[in-house]
Amino acid sequence: MLSHPPRAGRDGRGSSKRPREDHPGGWIVVNVVKLQPSAPAHGAQESALAACVTQMVRRYLADLGDTACEPGLHALLMAEVEAPLLREVMAWHGGNQSRAAVALGINRATLRKKLAARGIS
């Protein structure tokens, strides 16, 4: 289950109802929790997202083979990840830019600029 920012309560927990086209009843109840990124403890398993990024970076580097890795890998990765991140968060929040901006932890104006720069409506 994907989590998104709290809508009620000072403790960061709450729930809300929102329409969903893919749900037979039209409405689902969404439980809300705050996400706290953390580094895995020594010997602990990394998060699913971190594992996915690790796998893709290793694949990218393996595909390079003997070719030298050009400078700018960080910028390349950020550019490749940002567009799908924005698309998915916007879809998750039904196109609501205010809620998506809160979920992303950025200002709504910044989100609008990023959407426009990526051609995402």
C-alpha cells in the first residue's frame, strides 16, 4: 500500500475517503501514515524502493561494460526518475496538485514548474 501525507490528527495518522475509478464501489477508505526514510541497520534489508534503485543502477553500469562511465550519472538518474515520480504521485492524488505537492514535500508552485518542464499535465 502506498502512503501519502496525513489529512487529520496531530499524530500524523488519519483516514480519508476519495473517489477511485478502478474501485467497484467508487469510494475507498485510505489509511494515512507518515513516511520516515531511514538507512537500514547493519545487516538489515533495505527498503523495496532502495533495492529497486540498486538493481537498476547495477544493471545500467553492467550495460556500460568496458565503456567509461561519463560524468553526470547523478543528474542523469534524477532526470530519469523525476518524470515517472511526478506522473504517479499526480495520478495517485487524482490530479490534485496541492495534495501531490504535499506528498512530494515541495511547494505547489515548484510542482507546477516541474510538471510544465516535463510536459506533464
